[in-house]
Amino acid sequence: MKKNTHPDYDYVIFRDTSCGKDFRIRSTCKSSQTVVWEDGNTYPLVSLDISSASHPTYTGEKRQAKSEGRIAQFNKRFGNRTTKA
């Protein structure tokens, strides 16, 4: 393998900000923030908006889909209005 062609591949802590869960995995991501992990070592910290710990597909939570269509919503809002003659 040639030197200086591949990025550094080391342990990084990923924090899911929506549920507060942390993961330690190897990655090439860089971060200026650091955190002390359970083993006492300091690792770079990368914040995520969503991960497998909070995504509905992985957690098994079901989202309720909208039961009304666009026309039904319009009629619900404006269907009772009459024009003045």
C-alpha cells in the first residue's frame, strides 16, 4: 500500500442527538470535538441527527400516515364557505 494516499482510519464516537446514544466505531471522519469513552481513552466526537438507534425503520416504531388526502383537507378547511352574491 502506498503511503499518504489513504485517510487515517481510527476509532470515532458517533452521538445520536435525537436519543443521546453513543457508538464507538472505526471511521475516517474528523472532528474538533472530543469525548472520553468508557475505556478511559479520548476519541473524536461526531454528532448525528439520526442513526439506527432512533430511526423508525430500525426501532420498529410505526408512524401514522395521513389518512386524509389533499382534496379532503381543502374541503375540510374551505368547504363550508359560501360566496356573497
